[in-house]
Amino acid sequence: MIELVLFGLVWAFRQMDGLSIFMMKVFKLGVIFSVIVSFPHLLQALINGFTDIGFGVVSNQGNAQMYKNFIFNPAQIWGYGFDAGISMLKLAVHYGTTNTAMGELYNWMGFGTLVLFGLIGVQIIVTVVGFYLVSLLSLLLMPLGAFTPLKNVFEQALRHVFVAGVRVLVLILVIGVGVGIWSQTKAMTITSSTTLTQPLGLFFSGLVIWVLSIQLPSFVSKAVGHFNANLYAGFP
């Protein structure tokens, strides 16, 4: 109502034919509040679309549920690295009296694996929870876009929701690649008969996946451009 009153005042002072601008004003307000009303459904459709694309790329129909567990239940990732890390620490104790260098190496790799997989789990939580927090804040800010001086708030709120969704999509791809590598190498089964290449591969692949999970989502999300729906054409 404030927006329409201000429009009426400007129209009266300028003494111009503003019927077309008035129609665009009503259309703009209709679009904004339609998005607000249907925002929960749009949000669910957005996250479902991104996750379906991500899971479709990194998995097949048979193991799609496994990848969903890794993303929406980060404890699965922690458990993946926990079993391998504990196995390495046990080997460190085993080699501690007979081969000090090997025991020290397994000790460092065991603790490093636990820390890396814990950090990967934290990154998953931050990205997924961040998506929903950004969406909640955007929903609170969108009504301000109906007011002309704050017209960019609506567009920026939508943009940040898409950016957060893209980050979830990229994270799914990164974690999917990591899980595929760890599954093929059977990194969770580390015993005294295991060659050194297997725990080393787990440790360094975990390091790479952790770095990618931090850097790639932010890098790819920059591809989301600015929304510039010109719903204010001809109106200050």
C-alpha cells in the first residue's frame, strides 16, 4: 500500500500518463508476493533439482541412496574415515616396537585421516545448513523488494538462494567423486597385510577432497549472474 501511495503521489506531481507504469507496478507486486507465498514449494523444487542432478552424475540408480546418506547424514563420512583412521592407529601400535619409522608414519596418517574426514563432514554441514539459512533469510527480506528504494533486495535474495543451491550441487559432485575413489580402493579395510599405498592413497585423496569441497563450491557459484528483471522501467 505504501508503494502504491508513493506511486500515486509521483504520478500526480508529474502529471503524466502513468497507466502503463501502474500496470507494471501491479505486476511487479504480484510477482513478488506470488514468489513469497509459494516460496517453500519453490525452495523444495530447487534443492530437489540440484540434488537429483548431482546424484545422477556421480551415481547410478542402485547406489543413489548411499550418496544421499553421505550428504544429508555427514556422520556417514565421519564413520568412513573413522574406521580407516583407527585401523592405522592400531597398526602404529603394532609397528611401534618392531619398526619405529613405520609406526610413526601410521600414527600421523591415522590422526590425519580422522581430522580430514571430520573436516569434510563439517564442510557438508556448513554447506547444507547454509543453504536453508540463506533461504530463510531471503524469505524474510523478499517483502522489502516491494518498496522501490529497496527494489534490489528481492533480486539479490533470489540470487543468493540460487548461489547456495549451486554450492550444494558442487559439493555433491565432489563428495561423490571421493566416495567412488574410496569404495574402489577398499580403504576401510586396512590391516598389517595392507600395502602402504592404500593408506597413503586414502590420506591424500581425503586431503584433496577436503580442499575441493571448500574451494570448488565458492568458485563455481560465481557463475550465477545478477538478476536484473526490469520491473521498475520508467519509475524512479
